[in-house]
Amino acid sequence: MSKKPAKQAPRPAQKAKPPTTPQSAIKRASPSPDTAERIALALETIATHLAAGAPASGGNDALHHADAFIWHPDGRLAPVPHVSRVDIGLLKGIDRMRDILIENTERFANGFPANNALLWGARGMGKSSLVKAAHASINRDRRPAERLKLIEIHREDIETLPALMDILRNAPFHVIVFCDDLSFDGNDASYKSLKAVLEGGIEGRPDNVILYATSNRRHLLAREMIENERSTAINPGEAVEEKVSLSDRFGLWLGFHRCSQDEYLAMVKGYCSHFGIKLDEEELEREALEWSTTRGSRSGRVAWQFTQELAGRLGVRIKLR
């Protein structure tokens, strides 16, 4: 008789293994470094705008929330609630330039043709102060929907100017794009972006945008930069013309020159009168001239610095509007 096979003991039940996820799927589910960086940048932008009390918007919707902004190359318009400026009545010794810029700005604000403006010349003579004061003066009696907007773009961000123009092209406001201390050195080719926006590009400058720039150089380029082009180019004349043509695209040139002693003293007295700083006139003139001598120049900036020194010494508080 054949023996019956022995019964095998039942195998213990095995726990079900969790489903495995392919490595490729894990890679797809994880954000790439570029994506993570973009997310972080977006969150930072939102946080910055919320902290400033403004909407996290880079489009022209942001223009409704302030009269002045700073342009950031990532596409943000950061509002400036309080512009650091002096009243236009305190700007002495630049009456002709003041009147021309005010007239040009007012025409632009009213929808009439106006020119881009280059304010060039001696340092400290109120070029950037005049732009900010003109903006405030034009807006003084205007309703919110009619107010001019002032957007400052930094010199190093000039290459992003076309992107800013795209945002402003359909904006419901007239906008002054302002670049302070504009100049170009060495092999910097970003001036070509500015040339295309000023004149010559296919789209051109939007009708609701005007550009104001300040510079210590009339042609915006260093002399050695121009001389280098003249010495190395096959056709020196054409090379220099190409560089110098940038400033030609500003229709309005306003030159600022060193002030006389009488103009300098008028600036000091104007500041002191406005802020209630009281000092004997003879003593005031003596101290103001001594201050300018130690600084080696006379200008609106030197007059303002002396006024701050005098106010601090006499215990007078100064507050710019």
C-alpha cells in the first residue's frame, strides 16, 4: 500500500506590501529646482506687496494705488507712498529750466504732444529734484483719475525698459518714466534698448508715456568711450555718430550750470525762510559761504546740506512733503 503524502502545514499569511512608486514618478512629482525657485520668488513678491499694503500685481492695475512707483526687473511696480522731494518754489537759480519742464509736463498731462527730456549738467543743481517737483506740481489740483504717474527705473535695469513699455501701453494713465543719473560706460550696450524705446523701434514709445532722465553728461557716454570708438572703428565718424545719437533722441535738452554766489545765498535764505530757521542775515551769509568753501562748490545740494546742518544745530525740525 502506498503511503498518503503528509499534509503540509499552512503558510503564515504575509502582509501585503505597499505599492511601490517608480523612481521616474517620484522625479515627476517633485518640483524641479527652477520651478521651486519661481514659486519662492512669487511668494516673496506677494509677501512684499502685502507688507506694503498694495496688491500683488505687476500689471497696470497697480497704477491705481499710488502716484509714484519703482520698477523692478521681475515685472513689479512697487508703490512709493511718500516721494522724497522739495517744493518747486524752493528751487532757486533754475527758473528757465523749471518753466520749460513744467510747460512740457503740463502739455503731456493734458494729452498734447510733448518731448522726452534730458536734464544734464553740473551736479547738485536740482535736476532730479525738478523732475519730482514738476510731477507734484502738475498733480496738485487734479482728480485721482487725471493724475500723472511717476515711475523710476534704475540705471542698471534699462534693458528691461521694453517690458515696462508693454505694461504701460494700455494703461489708463499718463506716465513719466524717470531715470536718475543715466550714463553708460565701457562696453555697456544697454543704451540700445533705450534708443529703440525713445525713437526708432517698430512699436515706438506709447502715447501715454514720456521719458525724463538726468545725467552729468550731455551725451550720456563717457568721453573715453567715444574716443575709443573713434580710434578703433573702421569709419570713426560713423561709430561716434552711433554713440552720440542716443542723446539726440531726447527732444528737450535742459542744461544746468554752476550757480553764482548770489544764487547760492538765495537758495540758503529760501530754505531757512520756508522751514522757519532764524539767524541774523549777516551771520547766515558768512556761515553759508564758509560752508560752501569747505565743500569746494556752490550748488543747490550744498545749500540744502548747510540748511540741514544749521537746522540741527538750532533745534529746528525739517520735514519734506
